[in-house]
Amino acid sequence: MTKLFITGATGYLGGDCLANLVANHPEYSYSALVRSTEKAEQVKAQYPFVRIVIGDLDDSALLERESAAADIVLHTADASDHVGAAKAILTGLVTGHTKENPGYLLHTGGTGILTWEDSDNNEYGNRSEHVYNDWDGVDELLTLPDHAFHRNVDQLVLKAGTQHADVLKTALVCPPTIYGKGRGPIGQLSRQVYILANMTLRRQKAPIIGAGQSLSNHVYIHDLSDVYALLIDAAVTSRTDDGLWGSKAYYLAENGEHCWGELAQATAETAVKLGYLPEVKTEALDPDSAKEYAGYESLSWGMNSRGRSQRAREILGWNPSGPSLLEELPEIVRVEWQRLQDAS
């Protein structure tokens, strides 16, 4: 029986991945890291057969032990930035597995790593023509600057997957902006576009950073979960296709691109059509003001994060089919409107 250990089952991405896997593979043995007994009860209510492991990402001994015992680790909880957790999971997988029985790590990074040029130049809202590619251009992804966002943890995963390739198979999934309702037991909403919609409704005008020309990729949550599911299928069947695991196994996992300024305009227009705002208005903001109103997430509205996800399509046969971001936008605005009403 395949044993799968997941972090982030109570979160947005991890919860949706778990729902997807359980629906298609009820025969797997599932273990989930959960921080509190209260959340554990919520997970058990939906999935009574999941073994709950109470703990957090700072409990290295626990993570090592669970990773050593699992066939596959699906790491989604603060995976892109928590160095200690990444080290513990990697150590557990390496020490607990052999060449005959390798361990698999599906690690979650993020395409925030592609925003480094804007950060270095302190430039927000301008369009970049630089488009990364995880197939023909994967070598560029492997040599990004050490100070790029998430890069330190990515390097740990890539290094371990190369040094211990005989006993450890790694895949680094880097989601862009995610949207759509998740199917997990607790966290069911994403952040970037939802926060933009929330701020638009609260201030009755859509925020545009700088010239509003920055571009980012996006992906529907169910399509993203399919990438993880396909990788797990490949692990279970012991596939060893070139580029599937290890040093070049970068999966950007996008299915489209949006301009943040145009999306802000569309958000305001949608809110007016739904009767939530009296008229379409936008406001120009500098990054500091946006952060003051909407937190750190708002900085992404002014940064470029452009890539092409070819690897999952080429190797895994990934065929995303969910609604586009613009098709989902009315539901996003409705959700945020209702959240504001519930909070008032």
C-alpha cells in the first residue's frame, strides 16, 4: 500500500490536493501534519481514514520520522520558505529509503522566484518581456540569483535530488497566482486575486500599482492539483522518464497570463455589474501604500512573474481544463462581497 505524508492538508493547496487524491486513490494510506487538535477534528470529519500527526514545521524530529516512513511526501505548508522543514523532510527521505525503494518528494515552491529583477531594480508596475520556460529554458531556472525569493529552499531540494538521486526522487512544483474554490476541509480560498477584489470592494476603486503593466501567470486550483496527482501516479508506477525527477524537475504549472492593471479594471467592472459598486473607479498606488491597505501580497500586483509550463504537459500529459481567471472573476468578487457582509 502506498504511504503518503502530506503537510498543509488544512490549507488551500494541500487541502485540494488531498481531496483530489482521496477521490481517485482511496486505497492509499494517508498521513497528514496538522498543528492543532481543533483542526485535526475538522480533517477527520471529512477524512476519518487519514492518520493525523499533530505537530508543526519546527518539529524536525517528527518530520524526519514521518518522511522516512512514507513512500511519498507532498509538502505544501509554507514549503517555499521554511528551511528547517525542508531539511528535515529531505533528511528523513534519504535515511529512510534505499535504491530499491526510493522516496519521493513533491515540493511546493512558487513563481515569486521569477520576480527578482523587479525587486532588484525596485520597479513596480512596468511590463517585462522576459518569459521563463521550465523545459527548453530550465537551465535558466537552475541558475537564478541566490537571493531570489524562495531560491534558498529550492536549492536545498535540487541539491538533495541530485546528490541522492539513487534513493531520493524530487519534483519542484512552482505555482503562480492560484484561483478557484478549493475542495479541502478548511482553507478553500487563495489570496492574491481575492485580496485585490476585497480591497476594490472596501475602497470602491480598484488598486493599480505604477503603470499597471506588470504580467503574471495563473492556474485554476483543480488543474494545479492534477499536476501533483500525475506526479504521484508516476511515483507509484516507478516512472523514471528523463527530466521527470531530480535536477531539472521544475514544474511552473501555469495555464495562462494576466496583466495586473487590466485585471484590476476588470474586477471593478465586475463589481459594478453585480451591483456591489456604483461606478467603475481605479486608483494609482505606490507599493508602500498598497501594502498598507492590503498587506505584503499586494506587492505581487506590481511585479512580473512570467513563465511557460511545458514540462508537465510534455512528460505528464497534463491537460488543464478549468475555467479561465476572467471566467472565475465574478465568483471571486461574489465571495469577497459575502465575506465583507459576514464581517460587518
